[in-house]
Amino acid sequence: MVMAFRFKLIPFVATVLVVALGIQLGNWQERRANDKIALQHKLAQGVEAVPLVLDGAPLAADAVAWRRITVSGEFVRDWPVYLDNRPYQGRAGFYLLMPFKIAGSNMHVLVARGWLPRDPAVRDKLPTYATPDGVVTVQGVARLNAGHVMELGTTPPLTPNAIVQNADPLQVAKDSGLTMQPFVVEQGMPAQPAGDDAQLVRDWPAPSLGVEKHQGYAFQWYALSAMAVIFFVVNGFRRGKSK
């Protein structure tokens, strides 16, 4: 029996569209996976590298992201900002952000000092904590931002002691008038917490990379493209046999 393939234009066009869409979306997921793999390498290099000492010179955020940081200076005590909706181990709370004036310069860096619990009875009551006086040395990890949560509407101008959903260094610089580095330093916990360190939780969440997830999505899109081709070919032969 001679096998015949019966071509139809509409199923062919539909197959081409599905295949093109599947390949494009698969490639997009592959690119995202590759970006996450590159970030993994950058994280590993940042941990292994010698800590970068901030001296007040302006730095690009991408150049220092995920690097270990050491900086000496003073906290700007009258400009704390609280990031709301930052739960920790099932408890509601805030991330405390505070500008830090780098010693010997007019440059500041925004320091994420840690997590503080929120009063369950009075939502807008600010937690108590201590801030060290004078020149101190802070160690931590540089990040592009302090994390972002979904926010509806526009962000109002920042004020001292503001409770907000999100805040970035450039926004703090604009609203406070302080010269600011374009990145955040997640302060690390010293070997023996004491004073203010005993009140602030610095168990920072690791970045969620999800490389395997993107690779799995890419495989699914490529498989969809292959199935569309197989379906078109099989049905073409079935139509030919039927005729």
C-alpha cells in the first residue's frame, strides 16, 4: 500500500505558529536559566573574594553586587526607613534600612540592618532597637536592592521613620538629600551579638534562582513544538490514507 500525505494549508499555518511560539518561549526560558547560572557563578566569586572596603568613591551597583563589603563610618540615626510585609518564620515584621555615612567622605551607603518584629496589636507602632554611637565598622554583602514586594499605586516621597513597601538607594538619596551609593549592604551578624545586634535578626533569605525550573519550562515548550510537528505529519498521512 502506498502511503500518501495530504497537505492542508490551515493546519500547516497553525503548526508553524505553534512551533515558532514554542521555540521562542523555550529560548526565552533558556536565556533566563543561563542568566541564573551566571548569577550563581557571581555569587560564588563574591563569597570567595576578599571583602571590598568602601572608602567613599562612587561605585557602580553591578560592579559590587554580591561582593562582601567592609565599611567604617556612622549611622544616620534620624533617617531610618522600615520595609513592611517582611515576614520571618511566620511572624510579621519590618526590614530596617538606615543610611550609613562613610568615614572621611560625604558619601553614604544604605545599610539593611536586619529584621524587627511588628506589634500585632498596633500595626504602625515602630519597634525599639539600639543604634551604635560614633564610628563603627559594618560588614555585609552588597545587593542591588533590599528586595521588592508587590505594591499598588505610586510610592509617596520617603520621610524619616516611614513605613513603606519598597525603597531603593536612589529614592532614599533623592528624598533625604544624602549622597548615596546605588546599592544596599545587607549587614552580617558578628561572631558574638551584643547590644543592637542582639535585637536585629540578620538571617537574610538566599536569592531564589530556580535554574532547574527555567530549564524544565524550556523543555516543555520545545516538546510542545515537536508534538505539533508530529501531530501535523501523522494527521496528514491519515488524511491521505482516508482519501
